[in-house]
Amino acid sequence: MVKIKVNENGPYLIEIESGSFEVERDTGKELVEKKTIALCRCGGSENKPFCDGTHRKIGFSAKGANIKIVEASKKV
């Protein structure tokens, strides 16, 4: 299962039950052995795609949300 939370005035939080994240950048692939990662939403992070807290420094403001992934066979 994958959970996605859009934090108010902050990053996207992506949470997985098992496995890891593989991030591909121009410099190559990186395996992130965590259950939750925070992805930049403000555009100011020096460590994109990851959040580094810059949103607080620059006063980023945006609403939050919860995003659910619905499998094709379970659509309502």
C-alpha cells in the first residue's frame, strides 16, 4: 500500500508498507531504504526531489490534502 499526504504549507509525504524507493537523477540511481520520504513542493529545496525544509524559510503557502490510490477494479 502507498499513502500520499500533501502537507499544508509543506512537502508531499510518500509512505510505503514495504520495499524501498528508487530515485533516478541525472547523476544515476539512488536507493532510499526508508518507509517514508518527503518530496519538495515549494521548488526551493537544494536536495530535489527531497524536501530540505526550505518551504519554512521562504514562507511557502499551500493547502494540504490526502491522496488515495484506487485500483482499477475498485473504482466507485
